[in-house]
Amino acid sequence: MTKAVILGGQGEALAGRLQNKSLLKIRDKAMIRYVIDALLETQCIDEILVIGDLEELKKLALDETVRIKQSSPSLIDNIQMGIEAFPKKRILISTSDIPMITKDAINDFVGQSLALEADLCYSVVQKETLEGRYPEAKRTFVKLADGIFTGGNLFFVDTEKVGRYMEIGRKMLMHRKNPLRMCSLLGIKCLLKLVIGKLSIKDIETRVENQMGIRGKAIISTYPEVGNDIDKPEDILIAEKYII
């Protein structure tokens, strides 16, 4: 069975973006509860750690199997906290702002990750998959040789190996909303190939392994909710439309 960490901290202050999203109500239910409930319904997760506002999380009367821990203002520090909570384990890390997530989407991602035996797995969703289900959603997409993708909100990591590379992870998280800046961290060759539309998923995986010494794999999820996070006020209206 797999351990799961949910990142439920306040996050950075960005203009036009929601803050402390995990506790926002969607149909009278805190957004993070949708993620927790989906994880509890899976067949692959046996322990959940939520990192967020401790006092506010206590008010949600969470399942007794769910552990909670006070978050810090830094996303990367919260990730580090989650990694340190499960030493020498392969764990699922999820954001708290994907209320449409389902147990099937989680089971699929974890199953593929376990089969690959990689050090780091990162979910991506094709544009046609996401817009086919949520045509109103406005996401940041990047054109690769394999197709047009948006980053997902599920990660699978080997805590023993990935924990040693948090500095480059910090830089990549800083630029996660800007594919060009993010790709530039992998070198000028990758950046140029991205600009001309020749960069492939395999290119990125190879560069990550050569530069960071870890085996990274992108997993193309066929579940659009993996890539459809709540980021702006208008996203709440979309979520309310699709959550029954």
C-alpha cells in the first residue's frame, strides 16, 4: 500500500489567484475534503498526511486515519516535510485544489507509477483530454513533439532519492507557471527544442536523469480532473457546475 501527502498550505500570494484554497467551500464542502475523500476511497492508499493550517483542519472533523501537520508559508518546505514524514518510501503527493479528482484517477496514476519503478513520476494531461471534459477551463499548455500538455497535480516520488535534489526542485516550482523558464533549468538545448516544437517527453526524462541523477517519468493521465486545478475565482464556478 502507498502513503499519500496532501499539500494544503496557503501558498504564495499571486495577483488574481486564490489564496488558502484548500479551505474554500465548494457546494458547502471544503475543497480539500474532496481530495481526502477520493484518497480514502482508493484501493492503493493506506495512510494520508495533510500539511496545512492545523487549527482550521481540526475543524473539518477528518477521518481518524488522516494525520495533519502544520504547514509553513513555503511550498517547497511543505514538500520537504512530507518527504521527511515517510523516509525510504515511495509516496503519492497531491495538491489540495483538485476537487473533481476521483478514486479511479488516483488508482490509475499510482498503478502506472508503481509499474515504472521510477524515482519521480509527474502527471501530465493532454489538452484535448482536459478541454474535452472541461471546455471552459483555462490552463497553461505547452506544445511538445508528443502533443500539447498541461501539468498535472499528482506526483509519485521515492523519498530516499528525490529528497536529495530539493534545490533544483525549488527553482522548478518557482517557475511552474512558465514552461519556458522551467525548461531553461534543464539547459539551452532543451529550451531551444521547446521553442521550435521539437522537445519530446523522452528528451525531458533523459535530461532530468543526466542532470539530477534520478529516473524521472512523465505519466500521461487520461483523467482530465488530474490537470484541472482551482486557481482563480472563475474556476470555482466551473467546479460547482461539474461536482454533483
